[in-house]
Amino acid sequence: MDTVVRDVTVIDGTGGPSYRADVGLDGGRIAEIRREGAAGAAPRLSGRRTLDAAGLALSPGFIDMHAHSDLALLRDPAHEAKVNQGVTLEVIGQDGLSYAPVDDRTLAEVRAQIVGWNGSGPGTDDLDFDWRSVGEYLDRLDHGFDGHGIATNAAYLIPQGTVRMLALGWDDREATPQELARMRHLVAEGMEQGAVGMSSGLTYTPGMYADDAELTELCRVVASYGGYYCPHHRSYGAGALDAYREMVALTHTAGCALHLAHATMNFGVNKGRAPELLALLDGALDEGRDITLDTYPYTPGCTTLVAMLPSWASVGGPEAIMERLRDDESAARIRHVMEVEGADGCHGVPIEWDAIEISGVSDPAHSSYVGRTVAQSAQERGEEPWVTARRLLLEDRLGPTILQHVGDEDNVRQIMRHRVHTGGSDGILQGAKPHPRAYGTFPQYLGRYVRELGVLGLEECVAHLTSRPAARLGLTDRGLVREGHRADLVLFDPETVAARSTFEEPRVLPAGIPHVLIDGHFVVEDGRRTDVLAGRSVRRGA
């Protein structure tokens, strides 16, 4: 055997009791599991390399069901933010906006729109965007760095907003039959090329302009290939429960599996209302619906500042947004909707500028805003918050990312206990002070919510982070410590594992995760990232 992990506590991902064993790895797979004997002395396996793992737990590699590493995987070979957490597979193409399928026009537009998520805005040359289709993007991931692959494995969701952008631009209108047919074709083509499903960002333009009939038709295509629909739905604030109901009903009509992205209940209007959401889901599950969800173990959210604008302000795309912000009359209308009525971009809730913290900017010249709320920066400049926000959006060309302090801890804890819950970091890696979930989600679950608070049992939590997401992705040889499965594995210390990233110091690696393996190769060894690139695209049906 290549490697033997000796005298380790196996947490196998099923949610069942842990056990002591030697685990042998060979050819990238788990070759043999030899449990400790009844008398207490485990028969020993032997291999070319032996790792004494007494005191450590061995689990399947963690699967990040909501990642924004679409370009980071191609830009950063180390990718320590995820690898050092024990993440061995990321699901990208989230929130309806990513970089395939595209044409030249759409690529430029989407690069401008989500520069705050992924960097590499128009005019930068840190990446060669040499793909246009989903298949070509997945091939680019496989090639990675000089043909050696990428840091983690990656599965891809077809971004519905990008598909709509490609088929009919930025118009807020119903698609024509011809445009709908083209969108259906693009989704089918992406599924055939290996995507695992489709995502939406229904508070982000232009995807939010799609009505239920359009989304249902696209979901029918996804379902025909055995994929799932992953919506960031229309509201996590005012009307959140109605937005969840809409997605449950829509996918039922389409016959499509549903995975609810970052399934939170945010803002004061939803404080303590998690039981209502869970009752809705339990009712649908009891009727046989195929539903799962993911969350991150923190209360603040993270997105871009431009996403807070009303959707009508984004008709026409990034340059049209800039024109409206420059025009005093249009800017005044935007301000009124945001501050008085509650923009759909802010989930129907009037914006609270003291809850909007700038976490990153695309131009370092504006770094003085980072780490301060819009209200604080406005006070320092002796002006109203809207004036500050408007100027920053214009000068940074829609680039600022934000932390939005609007969550409820009790809701977070109740939702993570649910029987179909999985873990997703929603980790945006851009900005000087990104959300700490990008570096801390998985150790935060294990350290704070398992060991410190007891919200979840250890074996149960590991199942949330491994076998459940693998089942949603249709992966039959990942997500469990089982003979014949791929050797995507994490060794961690249950007594010391902890997130060390904070809102003040977000780019700090976790504690208590000394070893991570992908396909049997050590990508983290003794707590340090190796130079191994063992990640590849994980394609539907492969």
C-alpha cells in the first residue's frame, strides 16, 4: 500500500459511532480498513509510508456546497483558505453568476459585475480567459497550473443569470419563445458537458428578471439530466418565507431536485422564525420532495455593495448602472427606494448603513473605507451615508464588497440541526478584510458548534459536511470512509480544531487540522500546504 494511517479514530461520514482502525490507501483509494480487535490490540497494516495518527480523527474530506472559488482555483495554486480547512471538493458557479457559458460580450459584462466576488475585472490580465463553454471551463480546471491540476476538486453549477445575459442581455422582460429555447439549449449543453445542476441569484440582475415559468422550464432541463437546482432565492428578508415557498413549489412542478443556497432567515423581521422555515421544509420532505440546503456558521452575510441597489437600476448592465449613479435625478430615486421603501436588492428591507461594512475594494486607492461601515465613513467625512456609498460605487467602478450584519444566531443554530442540512462557506476570497467564513467555516462547525456549544454531535456534524453533500452531488465513491472510495480525507484533532479567522483578522488559517489528502496525496502535511495539485473537475456522471 502507498500509505497507512495507523491507530486513528475513524468518523466515517455515515453519522454512526466512530471506531479505531488502521486505514490503508493505495492508488488514490481506500484499500483496506482494519478495525481494532476486540482485545484492544489492532492488527497492523503496512505500507510504503506509515502515519501514526493516535489522538486524531479521520473523516472524509469536507465538501463546500457553496463556494466562490471560480477564479481563485486558477489564480492561486496553494488555495490555503480552503485546503487548510480540510475542503477537498468545492461546488462553484453559484448564485446565478459565473464565467461559462459566455461569449465575448457576456464575459466582459460578468467580469465587471462580479469583480467584487472574484477579482479579475475588465482590463486586468492576471488570467487568460481562454474558454467560453462549460466544458471548456472544466477542461481549464483540469489543466490548472501547467497541466498539473488545481488545489481542490471542483463541481460546477450552470449560472442561470449568465445564461439569461447570454440569451437576451440585461432586459427586465419576459423571454420570447426563441430566447427561452436558446436558454434551454445552453442549460442542456452545460449539463451534457459535466455540470451538476443550475444555480440562480434571484436578487441579482439579470437572473432575477426571470419569472417562475421561465425558471420552471430551465429546471425541467436540469431534471432530465439528473441535476439539481440551487437558488439564491428572491428574498432572505421581507417575504423570505414566501420566497422559500416559491422555490419549493417551482421545483415540484418541474420535477427537479432542490438545494437551497445559504438557507438563512435574516434581518429583524425574521428574528426567531427558523421554525417556520423548517416546518415548511419538513412538510415538503414528508411528501417525498427531494430537498437539501446549506448554511455557513456565522450571522453576517457577504456580497457586493452594488447588489443592494433596486433591480431596475441595473437594467442594461454595469455601464448603465454607472450612468444612473452619475445622474442626480436617477441617483435620488435609487436612494429613496433603498432607504425608505426597501430595494429588492436588499431583500425588501430599508438599508441600514450602520450594518453595511466595506470588506474590500477593487482599487487600493479606496482602502480607507475597508473595515468601516458606510455610516462610519460618512460620519468621518461629514456627509450622509448615501453620498458616501454613491461616490464609492462610482470611484471603485462597482467593485466594493460588503459584510452585512443582519443575521440571527438562534436561526443559524436551528437550521444547522436540520436533517437535510449541509455546509457551505459562501466564501468570497476577495478584499482586504473578507468574511472570516472563507477561511473558517468547517473548523467553525467542528470547534465552536460541536465542541464548545454542543449544537451538533461530532459524528452527525461530519455527516453534514461529507456524505450528505456527496449524495446531493450524486457521487457514489466520495463522502464516506469506506473501502473502494476515493482517498479524499481529513485528519483533525477534535480537541483543538478551531477557526482562527476573525472579522478583525480574517485571513488566518485554522488550528487542529494537520493533514489533508486528495486522491491519496498529502495536500496538507503537518499543518503546512504542500505543493501537490491533486484537484480536478468533478463532472456529472463521471
